[in-house]
Amino acid sequence: MMPVCLRICVFVLAGRMMYWQHFRMFGNALSGFTGAFMPTTDRTMIEMNRLTLCLLTLLCITSAHADPTSDFIQSAKIKYGAEGEKAAQFLTNNMPEKDRQQLNSAFLEENLDLALRARKSFAWAAQVPENLFLNDVLPYAVVDERRDRWRPDYFVMASNIVDGAASATEAVQQLNRDFFKVVNVHYNTKRERPNQSPIESAEQSMASCTGLSIILVDACRAIGIPARIAGTPLWTNMRGNHTWVEFWDGDWHFIGADEYDAAGVDRGWFAGDASKALADNPRHAIYATSWKKTEGHFPMVWAPEDTSVAGINVTSRYAAPAPAKDLLGIRLYSTNDRRAAVEGMLLSEDGDILARFTTRDENHDMNDMPELDVEPGKRYRIRFRNYLTEPFTAEAGLSTMDIHPQDLSQASATLTKDAIPEQIKRIYAELLQPSLAERKKELGNKQIVIGDNILKWKERTFGKAPKTGRSLWISMHGGGGTTADVNDQQWSNQVNLYELDEGICIAPRAPTDAWNMWHQAHIDVLFSRLIEDCIAVYGINPDKVYLMGYSAGGDGVWQLAPRMADRFAAAAMMAGHPNEASLLGLRNLPFAMFVGGEDSAYDRNKIVAERAAKMDELQKDDPDGYVHMSRIYKGLPHWMDRKDQEGIPWMAEYTRNIWPKKIVWFQDDVTHNRFYWLRLPDGSARQGDQIVAAIDGQRIDLTGKVPSGTCIRLSDELLNLDEPVTVYVNGKLVCERFVERSEDVIRRTLQEQMDPAAVASAEIKLAL
């Protein structure tokens, strides 16, 4: 049997074969030296001594190489000489302890190889001072993100993007414009963690501002440009934290990650907020990361107790010269005239939340009070829970406001949630009265004239009117680019084409005999007037209005339904062709499609099948939206033998959702300035523009082409108007405020559209 010590040696040696020649020679030498003084000539004992010495030698070597950084430094020295040794020592001397335990020398060697390669490959990199190269190019990480092998891929991708760039600044601009498209990562609040590594962000195709900044910093470092993250734990306006990127090109410059600005660098939406940073306030200062250990640290809001990332205070590069502060001290008294500790907010006159604070109770000195930054001459209000002060004008210098119960009034006291229905009813009746006679005349004559366009119709009434009001069915005839006689014949047929269990079926005559007779711009205006007339005179339920059409009328449904989705409860397309119409606006409108399997003219049968498949995809990606049904009747031609009648009961099951939590608004060739609870400034809508609006609790997110002046129309159906509302536009917080219910908003929305079920009671107008 092999001796125990020999078995141990074999086991250890198997893990350290790379040192075999060294310790064998050393062991033999020692063994020979000691053998000269040994009294015995027992060869077994000599071999045992040799193995024991080998083991001791191996243990010494193993101990010396337990830290992979030693191998890394030695390898860097051999490969690159003093330059490599210095770089390796700098990197390892300043690395976090957990990296020392987890990273291997191969990872570190590859990182160094590629950093030095970039330094020799780009003109700007060769000009970088050594201290900046070591601190802001060489490091393999930025903050506490997962340690990825990003550098090999980023070197290739970034090199391709900046090919031809004449300076580091030009290269960074090109990276910020194109790199995020290449890696397919953009800002999204649904990302898993704020401090994601580049690979983690790429796997999700989304990142926070910090995750985006890490990607851009790494891309810059990959091509030898010193870069680091900068950020603040909290803006002075209390609107949260933010991080961005600083890069060096003769001096430090800043840029928002994935926020390309063709006008240049040292710009960004956050520049104004950054100018108000406070260098001596740790919460409101601006910091930049450093690999070299410093006296301070970079504050990570996702890990506030972690001080492992070195940082420096760079507030002075951003902050504007500090003006003399104008402060307002707040003391709140209860009914027994004792000071009370209550959470409060400083509001602008428009209701924006400017600051949050807590007053002090009697356990604190009289002069111990929250002090709020104010601007002399500006109007403010103070809010405590649901109670408000009257608007007041701030004074210069330091002043104190003592607030007593009698100084407060209940918020929204003039218009509460319970009062809204009665106010809508009253204002609607008031606004309707001047036009009621004209509307009755239009319905009596079955004709509406707006400008040069005349809308005539035939109608049939079915069933008994429900207590909630009759339903309205607008049924568009076929024909199109043909003679007036043919279109008249199609019109006469249309009113008798479908049978209803209940409701009024109106078959309008197209104002023109053009091929696109049902989707020209005047149709939207005429149909809106028709619906409003029927609500006002017939008592139609505004939430039970349906749209359908056959052949050319089906063409019209494809076009009108997405762009007027907020007027209908459901829509059905029979044997029509969509042309260029988008499906995106159908997110909240149940939509039916019917076509004969042999209806091959203009490829109607094939295109309907394709559109049905596209609706399947849209609903799969957005399960709460894009409700639809489709029927392709096998063997039937353009005339479907009335089988499409099955769409009537399917549509009748649906009631309009005028306050959906999510809107997808795509501007077709006929643009609108109002859609569900959004309104754009007049003249700002452009064909092809898209806005996605979503509400989660009290938070509203708008993404896409959102012009300044956009109004968000609100109701208690959407969120709680007694609580503050936050609005983000393309991922950036633009306001946080209390929104007051207002008779003016009710009146304004009704004046725009006489639809008593779609009336907002509050609004936010965005200044972007």
C-alpha cells in the first residue's frame, strides 16, 4: 500500500503540476544534502524524506500563489515589462476584496491586453495621461455591477462605430448615437435591477439610467477613452436620483447615456437640475466614480450602505454660483396651539410638488423647523395631507410661516369626487341647449351639412330601449369609385343588411363617390356630429356605439376604427381592404374581420388572414388589449351570404372603455389632436407619430412623440385625484403634483366633444 504521505503528495501534485519541475529539483537537492548527514542508508527512508521535502516545498509555493493577482502581475510584467506590471498592480491594489476572491488571472490578463491594445490603436488613446488610463480606461467595472467579459465584444463593436472619428468627443457622440441600437438596450422602468451589467441589460433589452451609463462607459473604455459614471443621490427639487456619463478629451465632459444630442456634449435635460446641486450636502451633491481608492465613495442609491465604490465630489463642475438663499421656515400648530409633527409639501401655485418636509413638535427648539428654498415674488401653497393653505407670495431672506388650523382649507373642497356626475350633467345640459334645436332638425331631416360635405342616411330601429339608453350602429355601404347610381343602390341595400336585437341602425350615404369615400378627413367630423346628435336627441348610450361596413364600407372600417377608437364600443370589417391603415390604435377597441375565402380581388382574403395573424401577435404581446375575432369563410366570394351577421351579437357584448389604463395612439394620414384621455396642442400632430400612454397606480408614463403642451385629461375613473400624480415622458420625470378637479376642465372637454361619458374633471398640461 502507498504510504499516506505519498498519497497526499500525489493528490496535491495533481493540482500543481505546473510547478513540478521546480519542486522536484529543489526536493532532490535538499534530499541529497540531508542524506549526506543521515546515519542510515535505508533507500525507503531517503525517498520518504525526499517526498516530505517536496510536499513542504509545494505547500510554500501553493501558499505564495493562492491569490490569482500574483500570477496576473507576474504575467503582466513578463508580457509588457514595467508598464504592464504597474498597470496590473494599480488594478489589483484598488480592486474590491470580493473581486480578489472571485476573479481569475485569465479574466484580468484579457482585460489588460485589450486595454493596452486600445491605447495603441486609437490616436486619442495614445494621448491619455497614464493616471487617467489606469483609473478610467483599464478597470473592468464601473460600480458594483456583475463582472462580465464585455471588453472583447465591445472593442469590436465600438471600433466599427467610431471608424473615421477625428477626436474622442466625436467618437463618444457616435457611440451614444449608435451603440445602444447595436446592443438593443434602451431605458425601461421594467428592468430587473438598476445596476445591471452590460450583458444583463442586453438579455432584457432594457436598463435604468445607471445601466445605460455603465454600457456607455464600458464602450468608451473599450476604445481607450477615459470614462466614468457621474450622478447625484437626490436632486435638490426632490425628484429622485440620476446617473450619466463623464468622458475625458483634454478635460472632463458630460453626456446622457442613450440621449444623443446632435448639438454636442455638456448638454442634457438634467443640466438645469445639476446646476442646483449642493457640494456640501451629501444628498444633493454630484459624484463621479474612481477606481483608485479615495477618501469618499460613490453613493449607490440601490445599495445605500455600500461604500466600496470610490468616488469624488465633482459638484463644482456643474453647480451654478450659489445665490443668497431665500428660505421659508414652517411651523404647524394643532387645535390646542401646540406645535405638531406632520408631513407636508411645498407646492407651486399650479400644484407641482417642489419639496417635502416634516414639521417639528414641542420636543424641539422653537427655531428648529424645516426650511424650504423659495424664490421671492413667486406664489406657493403648503399642503398637509388633504389640507391646503391659501396661495402666498414668498419674501426675500429668511422668513417664518406659522400655520394654524384656521389657515387651512380642505383640498378640492369646491369640487369633490362625489360632486362630479352632477356637475357633468349640469354643464352638458347648459352647453347643449343652444344647439339642441339644430341637432333635432338634423336628425329629423336625416342630413348633416358641414362645410361642403353632406351626410345623409337611412335608419331602422330595433327592439325596446334599455334603461341605460339605446345602442347606435353605423353601417357603411360599399361601392366607392363608381357612379352615384351604383353607390345609391349600395346605400339602399346597406340599411337592410343586418338585423339587431336592439338599437338604431344608421346607414349613411357617403358624401362623395371616390374610392376612399369612407376614410377621407371629413368623415371623422361628420360621424362625430352624428354620434353627438344621437346622444343628445335619441338618448343613445355613448358607450354603446358600433361601427361596421361592407366592401368599400369595410375599407372605411379599417381606417376609421383605429383613429376614432375612442368613439366606439366595437367595430366589424366586412369584405374590405385596409390599404395602409395601422392596427395599433385598436388596442382598446374589440375588432372583428370577415371575408370570403375566395374573395381574391385586391388580395382581400390573403390580407385579412395576414392582419388577423398580426392581431394575434399584438394581443400576445399585450394580453389586456387587441381583442379581436376573424372569419375567413371557405368557398365564399365577395358576397358572404350574410354569414357575417354573426359579428353583430359579438360586438353587442362590448361596452366602450373610455378610460383605459393604456393607450396606443398612432397618427394615420388623417391626424387627430384628441384620443381617449390625451390631447395634443392644435397643429402638432404629424402623420406617423406614435404615443404610448400607460397608468400604473398614480404614475403616468408617456413614450414616443410627445410635444410640449400635451394635455393629460384625468378622471377618478383612471386614478385617485385626491393623491399626487407623477408623470414621466420618455422615462424622465416631468412633474409630480396634486391635480385639482375643475369645472373649467369639464366645460372645456365637453366643448371639444359633446360626449357626456368621456368628460375629464382634471388635467395636466405638460411643459417639456
